Amino acid sequence: MSPLAGLNIPNEAVRRYVSSALNVIVHVSRLVDGSRKVVDFQEITGMEGNVITTQDIFIFEQTGIDRKGQVKGHFRMSGILPRFTERFKSLGIPVSYEIFDPTRIFKI
């Protein structure tokens, strides 16, 4: 988008700026039943060369479609403890680490 604004900033500089400015990416998608759901929640971990690196925190897994045609599924945790939990703790915000347990499933 920066070239559309007439800015002559190298792509690598834009990527570095984005990777340092954002902490998480929330991916919302339209599913086959027409509903929109959060399907992926990722943490931006930094840069490797010219590539922004991320790690999944949780992912929506579709398990089927019910009789009404609505998508059914659950959120699966990746088991990776996000880096931002330490920042929450330092700000006095309690974080329950059990929510990141990969054996835990959140059905919707």
C-alpha cells in the first residue's frame, strides 16, 4: 500500500516496520455456510531475512456441517506459549497457562 501512497520506501523496510509494530494477526474467514469466524490467531515473532515470521496460537478446525447447513468445529491450541503473556504478567494481568494446553479443545 505504501507505493500506492507515492512513498518510495523499500519493501524490506516496510516489512521490518510491520513486524515491529504488530504483535498478533487475527484471521477471519467466510466459511461454506456463509458465516464468518476467526480461523487462525498468530503471533508475529520477528524477521528471518526478508520474511516476517509467525507462529500459530490457535486454529479453527472444521469437523463437519450440521443438518441446518452450519459449520461445526473447534479451536485447537498449538501448545506454544505466546511471548505476549510475559508482557501481560508484567502489567499485572493474570494469564492462565492452561488455556494454551494443546490437548484442550474449545468447541463452538
